[in-house]
Amino acid sequence: VPASATTATTSMPAATPSMPATSATTVGVLQAGDLVVLRAHTGKYLDVEHHRVLAGSDGTAPSAQFAVERSAGGGPIASGDVVFLRDTSGKYMDVQGDDWKFVRARFAEKRSWQAFTIEKTSGEGPIRSGDSIYLLAHTGKRIDVLCENVHAHASDRGEWQKLVIEKRA
């Protein structure tokens, strides 16, 4: 009996366009179109109630999920990218208004006032599920959370502005 007939071998299939090779550098990296939830420093998740974005959810309701879209099109999300966050009703998160600039999700059309620059709180590179981030609005102010209220009224980079982004299946 030839040795090859009695010895089992295990091999990984070669990477193909339909099955790309994986590496530690791409594991967990958010991609354009991924559904995410955003956890505030309070431990609560952002969600949309009657077009207003609040931070009072446990993160399990569909209203707490946002599809992250890159302004540059598909691909991985990286610190410094301009993104749009679309809720499950098809409305984009936006910042517009007075000094307190409440964050809302009111319109299904993408406009400049719905764009956010996503920033890692430390370092550069790809955004992964579980990373702490800031969302910088077109106004130059970052999203922050005070109790359940979500605003974009300060340019600070502190705990109140920090959000943890988590991918949902």
C-alpha cells in the first residue's frame, strides 16, 4: 500500500476572487454597507425615535442599527473617511440647526449636512468592530451624548464624544 493512501493530508484551498485570502490585518474591519450600532459613554446605544437620534437603547432594536456608507463608494472604512449613517427606515443621520445642533435622521436623500468624518480615538488605519471613534459633523463639531440627548455642538475629543462602533450581522 503506498504511503499516500494511508496518510491523510489537510490543506487549505487557494484564495480565489470569490474567496479572498484572509489576514489578521483585515479581520473585523468594517466595510461600506455593514450594519453597525454605536454605544455611547453611558453604555446606551444610539437609536432613532421619531426622526430624533437618542442614546437610550440597549442596542437590540432595529432602530439602533445604521448602515455605514462611504462617500468614496464601497470598500473598507478607515479613520478619516467621510461616511453617511442610514437608519433602518432609509433616513440618513444629520446635523442641522441651532447652537445645540440635535442629531436627527429625517431625509432619505444624501446631502452634505449628513456627512460625518469617522475618526479613531487613537491611531490611524482601518475601523474595526469594537473600536472607539468620534464622528465629526460637517459643522466641525463632534457628536456627543449628554444623558440621552445626542448633539453636535463642541469640537472636543473627550469621553462624551467617544462612541464604540460594533458590527451587527
